[in-house]
Amino acid sequence: MSDSTTMLGRNVKHTTRNPVAVFNAILFPIVIMLMFVYVIGGAFDVGVDYVDYATPGILVLTICYGLSATSTAVNSDMTKGIINRFKVMDISRGAVLNAQVVASMLRSLIAIVAIIAVAFALGFRPAASALDWLGAIGLLVLVSFATSWITVALGLAAKTPESAGMAAVPLIMLPFLSSAIVPADAMRAGARQFAEYQPFTPIIETLRGLLAGAPSASTAVTAVAWCVGIAVVGYLWSLSTFTKRA
């Protein structure tokens, strides 16, 4: 725990000194939200105020937008020799990976708070109870945890920091191909089926139901199952790759 805390402090310093990472993780999702609500959202008929519909999807998009910084940071540690220095020091190997995951989650949670504040300013009015809010927060933390581990694995598997940043692009794009922006039913054949059966759609629909005060048990189970599966795969893949490369 002590080593992980030390490594976390190192990663937080690196983040604050990287304005691009801060922009991608916090400011760019706000820009995306303003664009969809004020510029594009009026073209969609979703049955409710568009800001109420879009906010859950934007929250998940926010988590994914900060992932490229995580994969790049992980790969930089592996390729620039710092891990070799850590190997000869009395530092837990797991602390390096744990700190990257926690740093990624902290960036996501800060960005989520900012997005929720902007959403309220734009007219977002959820009907969620206190218990629903706890469920929504728990799901967002779980999504951040799962995507952080799979991103760490992608960063470890990449050969260069540049390719590590590109490896996270599919995770960034997947929410756009879900029900985050428009209902899956409104999509054309092919895109509709892809949106319905990819992991982010049940996650977003569960979050949307919680914030609307009408959660669905079936989508919640599917969402949690996807998150747990992604987290387990990411953790095992990270551990295996780190052991081989370090």
C-alpha cells in the first residue's frame, strides 16, 4: 500500500504536468457535451429532454476519453528504462500497475464531477433517489476500474508510446457506436445490432435508468457482468505482460 501510494503521487505529478492529458480527460468531454446538447441534440427525437438522455452516455464517454494518457504512461515506463530502476529497488512490482489504475480512475472521477456540474447547468434534472445515485456512482467507478485495467494491458502490450496511445482508440470510439448519443433502435441495420450487443450499451442504459429513477435489473446484471469480465481480462493480461517484459 505504501509503495502504491508513492507511485500514485508520481503519476499524479506526471498528469498535472501534461496539459494534453488534462484536456482530454476533463475539458474535451465538456466540449463534446456542449456540442451535442446545443448543436446536434435538437435533431434527435429521444422522447425526453436531450440533455437528460445524453448525460449518462457522456459520462461513459468521459471515462473513455482519458484512457489514452494511461496507456501512453504505462508504455513510457516500460520503454524508457524506469522499470529497470524500480527492479533494483525495494518496490513492490504490483504497485506500479496499481498506481496507474488508481490515477486513471481519479482523472475519470474528477472529469465525471465536472460533467455532472455542466449537465445541471444545461438543465439536467434526474429523477434518481439517493439509492439510485449510489448505484450510478458505483457503476461509474466499476466502469472506470474495468477500462483502466484493460488500458494498462494495452499499454504494456504496445511497442512504443505512440502505438500505446493508438491502442486505446477503440475504447474511446466504442461509446459513440452505442446508445450514448441516439437510441440503438434509431440506427440502421448492422449498426443497430452492433450497438445492442457491445458492452457499453447495457452500461449506458443501466446508468440512464438509474438516473431516471427507473433502473432495470436485467440490464444492470449485463452491465456488471461486462465490467467484471473486462476487469478480469485486463488484470490477468496486464500481470502476464508485465511479468514477461519486466
